[in-house]
Amino acid sequence: MSSIDQSPNLLAEFATRLTGNDVDPGAGIMIVVAHPDDETIGIGGHLAGLSECRIVHVTDGAPRNLADAKANGFDTWQDYADARRGELGAALSAVGLSCGILTSLDYPDTETVMHLVPLAQELACLFAAAEIRFVCTHPYEGGHPDHDATAFAVHAACQLLRRDRCPAPSIIEMAFYAAGPKGPVFQDFADDLGTDRIEVRLTESAFRLKRAMLASYTTQLRTLASFCGATERFRLAPAYNFRAPPNNGRLYYQLLPLGFEPSTWLSAAARAHEELRLDQP
């Protein structure tokens, strides 16, 4: 769908900003993720040194079917969303960051696929207004439908900016979870798609801070138990065909009780692609 600059110099520049060897630590970096806690999984070990970054959450983390809310002792999705927002604030506080770096778009959890067009347009405006150099986000690999929708919207937003002859950020992917050839893959990419990548082994102090962030998400402790590795992985985003199933059709989200069908993704992505006129140069 989009043309991605594969220059290794981009990844080197990102690595410099990531490690805090910059005048304004984190300036020019925006982290766009689907849910509260995704920022911690993907880049939590570095957030303490990125005080000037921006973090955008696409959803409020609260599915409207109330299953997750009631499992955590909440009667309404609004109360559950408030709890998740509070956990996010506690996670940021654990690494000395303010909630002032946050933007929440508040789409319903698991329903992002139904809002691809406005989401892409909102992200394009955010990227342009903040003069973002790098946007860190999800790979398109079937881990969660909200992850795939976020990836689509980030790529689409960058394409919209380029089409309008505006600067667009370079897309950096963070490692989350997916279905691998031999089972689930956590904190790594499901496939090697040939783009440049880096792996950062966290220092003991950085890993301690990341664990403190993870522990702040008390409603998500069972889910987050799988993310106990001390290595964070990043790569330049490849150019995806979002109108085809991700990850060679291996979809981790089909193992989850989400009730989400791959056909729903394919039809929504095709409609959004057409409405946004992404085939136009």
C-alpha cells in the first residue's frame, strides 16, 4: 500500500534517539498503539529516557460487550475504561513521565477496524501538527485486530501526507505477539520480512522499570505474564498489502475469545483503501 524508505541510516538515527543520545530525548518520536499497556510491551524499557516523545492510544481498552469489564469487577465499560486509564497513568509515573504526553482517541476496544478512515485521517493530522520524524507502531501480523487496524491507519496516514506533498514520519515497528510457524511468538516478529532491525537488551535498571510499568496494569496481569523478556526489538516497517491476510494467514487473534472473523478485516480494509483513495499517487 505504501512505499517505505529502507535506508539503514534511518534505523541508526532512530537507535540514537531511542537510547537518549539526543538533545531533546524522544523529540520527534510518536508511539501509536492500540491499547493502554501496548506502549509498555513495545518500548517500555526505553520510555524513561524519552521524556519528549508523544504516545497515542487508539482505543480506550474497554470492549463494549462487558465480558472483560465484568471479569475484572466492573459493571460498565466506562468504569473499566477509567480503570485502564488510571493504570496507564500509574505506569507512566513509574518511569517519571507525565500524562501530558498522552493522546487517547478513545475508539472502542476490538472495534477499531470499523473506523479505519477517520483514524487514518486523525493520525495524519497528528503527525503533521507535531512534526514527527519516527512513528513507532504495530506490525501487521494478525496478533490482534486492533493492532492490525492501527498498523493500517499509520501507513495510510503517512501515505495521505506524502500524497499532499507533506513530510511523513518513518515507520518503526515494535515487537508484540503473533502466531509463529511453531506456535505463539511473544516479543519478537513472526517473520523476517527483510527489513533492517535492531535488538536491544535492556539494562538491569531499565528492565526493572519495565516490570514496574507492567505491574501497574493490574487488570491485565494474566495477559501480560507472557511478556517477561528483557529484549526489545524494532524494525523498519515493510510495505504491506493490507487487503490480504497478514502473516501468511496465521492469525493469533483466532485463538482469542474476540469473535472477530478475518473476513471482517478484509472487507473493512478494502472499503477504507477505496475511500481514502490509497491507490492514487
